Amino acid sequence: MKELLVQMYHYVRDRFETNSGIRGLTAEELEQQIRHLGEGFEFIGPEDIINYFTGERRRLPDRACLLTFDDGLKDHFKFVYPILKKYRISGIFFLITETFMEGSVSTVHKIHLLREKLGTDEFTNLVLGNLKEKYSFKDGFKFLETDASDNYRWDDKKIAALKKLLNYKLPYKILEPLIGEIFNRCFDSSIAKEFYLTKEEILEMDNGGMVMGSHTHTHRVLSRLNGSELEGEIRDSKRYIEELTGRRFIPFSFPYGKPEVYNSKVLSLIRECSYPCAFTTVVGVNRGRINPYTIKRIDPKDIYRDME
Ligand SMILES: [Zn+2]
């Protein structure tokens, strides 16, 4: 194998509202990309990559391309699965297991949904206002001045700083009740079933040749967690997917998968749990010898941005 290109997708819809917290690729763009990729690459399926890393398969095509989809979104059943079926391609779908086990919405998506519903300015003011009043966290507004462009290249300055504060800086014991409280005021508890794949949809896709992977149980930043929390995120989420699908090998993808997230403690637990491979969000094409636990991916949104 000379090149392994792994595409990473999130939201795929028929259309996106402008100025909302939710961005992604349209189904039409995805289909165009698949046709385009097919001209230069040979699509491989999840089984090919799993067999390659478990040693059952010696070689991959010289220019191999694998499609991956993060977050277990309803979009993937509605828009992605029909396209993959049409082109007879299989992909890996990385699930957040709390979403279909407990019917809960992960904090990361509560933030997206709230931004979409309230608009960014109202959401920001609500979050920072509550932080100050209820959690005596006074530096929130000041934090918006910090430079977070490293973490969020495509967001404007204020949004990048807000995302960094919420995703990386605020302790979870403040973040989760803070966002949860605002979310519960704005959304019905049935939203999880509308927003994420249900068990039935997961099984239908699994039967149709798609492969489910783990994207942890709750989508937190793994390097911020202690040992028993990591067990829940990494070991338990794998067991839930094994039990649901009956599959033996479950691939893994790191939430917020930059190198600072997968420290040696995280990587050794991934290995110990016998995940065959793990995917990051480090941008790049994999060439030569690949470390199965730090596979690079390309976010096609980046490619579109570069062309703009
Ligand atoms: Zn994710």
C-alpha cells in the first residue's frame, strides 16, 4: 500500500441553514465527492482495514480510500446510507453509545443544537451570563478575547474562543449542568431519537454491510478523564456495540481527535481493549507504515474551504 486516504464526515443533509451552529456537506456534495474519489482511489471497506490491522490481510490497494462518519447522526441513516448502497461502498460509523443506550444528547451536540436554535449571539450571552451568575465564573467574557484559531481554523474568532472554553477549559461538573439546563428549557426529551441513529437503524445499517465503531460513550475529551471514567468511555462503549451488533472487531475514533487528546494512558487502554484500529482528526493522508492507533484523516469540508 502506498497511500491510505481516510475521509471523515459529520453532518450530511439535503441542505443547511446559513449562520447556524450546524455545518456539513450536502448529500449532493457527498455523492459528487464519492464519484470524484472513485476516479483516483480504490474504495476499501471497514473489513479490509480491520483485516489488514489484525494481520488477516497482507495488502491494501496502492491508493486506498476509506469513508468514515463520526457521531452516529440520524443524517447517516437518512442521507449517507442510501448513497453508499447506491455505489456499493461500505463505511465505518462511529457511535456515541449513550445516545442510543440512554436516549441522551451529548453535550457537544447540545451546544450545536442550541446555537442553531438561538443563534450564536444569544447562545453566547446566555452561557456566559449563566456562568457568571450561577457558577461564579467571571472570566468567561474575557476568555472570548483569547486566540483559539489553532483548535478551530474555520470559525470566526469569538466562536473559536467560545468553543475552546466549553470543550477544553470548563470543568465537566460545571459545563454539563450549565448546558443541560439551557438545553432542557429549549428542547423536548424526544430530540435524541430525531437527532441520532436508533438501535433499529444501527442494526439495519449493520445488516446492510456498514460497520459500527466506537466514538466513546459520552464524547468527552479523553485526556481530561480519570482511569475509571476512561474505562466507561473506551471499554464499556465497545461492549455495548459488540452486544448490539454481534461483531467481533470494533474500530475506534477519538472525539476531538488531536494528539493532545490521545495520551499514552488513552492509547494503552485502546490497545488493552483489543480495538483493531483508532482514527484521529489529524489531517493527512497515511503513507508507508501506519500506526493502527493514530490513523490520520481528511475532513472534506477543509477541501471545499480550500477551493473557495
Ligand atoms: Zn465526534
